[in-house]
Amino acid sequence: MFAHEGAEALAQRYDLKVHATLDDLLASVQVVDVCTPSASHGQLSLRAVRAGVHVVCEKPLALDFGEALALAAEARMRGLTVLPAHVVRYFGEYAALQRASSAGALGQLAILRFVRGGSRPTSDWFLDEDQSGGIVFDLMIHDLDQARWLAGEVSSIYAVQAPATAAGRVPPEVVAHATLVHDSGAISQVQAYWGRPGLSFGPSFDVAGSSGRLVSSPTDAVTVFEDLPGQEPELSYLPPETAEESPFLSQIKEFASILQSGSTGRVSLMDGVMAVAMAEAARESIRTRRAVDLAPWRELVEEVA
């Protein structure tokens, strides 16, 4: 959980200080960024919060819903900010999609399709489901969050994975697919895959509503393809053609703004908790081969929120 390998070299390069223990580190800072292997996210974030430190936590907040919920409750009680680093919300094409949907440009959302995948992980811990949560917690969770961000709360999830995880080991080349039913009646289809080395990383979406459709794909000549017949020609939801700001930088800048002004960011702590809930439900569906009702998770979130 707390490693010193390479720490001295890194500290010398960036004029940093190496602390002997995690408690020493937490006592010396106001903010930490938790970017360790996924299984330690919840524990480290909780220790930071209990030490009075604000947190940026890479997704997922935890591999266990109860752990994520306990972190949220502790942060709320202490008045501290925990940002679940769901950075996809800060990418230009996804931000454009959310703006268009929120403005009603797509009308009533009906079918949302998300695909995300590329080369299999090179670090062995990703293939240990206890450490990474497998492809669902490591990769699919991005688009589970996107689906809920756009179409609202999810009532049920049905998911499948092939090949199956065996003895806690995730196949290095694997595909998972989840179908989400939203309270609104919209249906989201989310696919994640790890493929052979050298396979290009290719996130995409195709979101259709009663008034139009937005599509983003690595094969498209433009970042986002618009099919919005009801909009004025000069109104566009495309991201700017010039090079956009790094979404990782945008995320950290927004976090700084939240700390300085108390403003609300585009990713709430409970968004991160619900992303863990959906990933956990998807894994349960894969295991049981049945659709899973999200009501128990949502009820517990409402109690803390």
C-alpha cells in the first residue's frame, strides 16, 4: 500500500520530500491524490479524510460499495471534499454530449451506446480481480458513469463477460457488455474490451433521442457527428476545433476551484459512490446471469446523501 521504491530518485528530480510513513505524509499536506492500484483506493482515501485531508481519488473510489459509502459518510461528517476522478466527464466530446443533452437538443433520450477498449493491461495486477475489479471496475465504469450522467438514475443492470473470470484471474483478452435500464425508460448499452497488444484505444458513443443523435467514434473525420434537425444551423455542440485543454488539467483546476470557492463540480462524491454501485451490480449480474435491481444500492446512497 505504501512503497518507497524509486521514491528518492523521484524526490530529487522534482524537489520533493520522502516521508517514512503514510501518517507522516498526511500530517504534512492539505490535499492528496490517490492513484494507487484500485484495491487500496478506499482505504487510503478514508485514512486521508480521517486525517483532515481533502482527496482526489482515481476511479473507482473503492472496489466495495460499502467501503465507498463509508468514505462518503466520513467526508460529509468532516466537511471535506473528495473528488472521484471520473476524468471522461472532462473530455471535450463527452462534455459536448452532456451539454447537448442537458439543453434538450436530443429530446427524450432513448438509446445510448458506449464502447471503450484497447490493448490489454501490461501490469499483472490488472488481471487479479481482487486488485483491479476486473474489466468492469477498471474500464467499463467510465461509461457506466457516463450513462447515468446523461440519462439519469439506473433501475437495473444485466451484464455478461466472455471469457469468464476463472479462479480470480481475468482473461487478458476479454469483452464485457452491460445493458442498463434507466428510470426514464432510456436504455444504455455499454461495452468494454481488452484486446491484443498494439490494439488502438478506441472510446466511442452513439446517443439517440426523440429530436436527434450525436455520435463520436475514432473512425469519424470529426470529433462528434451531429444529426440535430431541429437546431438552428449556427448552433453546434461540437468541441472547439483548436486543441482543447487536457481533461486531466481541467479536472484538477475544477477541484482547486471547489476548494477555494465552495463551488459544485461536475462529478460529485455520490456520483463516484453510484459508479461503484453500478460496477458492483454489473459484476453480480455476470456472476448470477440475471438482471440486478439497483434499488438496494440507491436506498443506501439516499440515506447518506
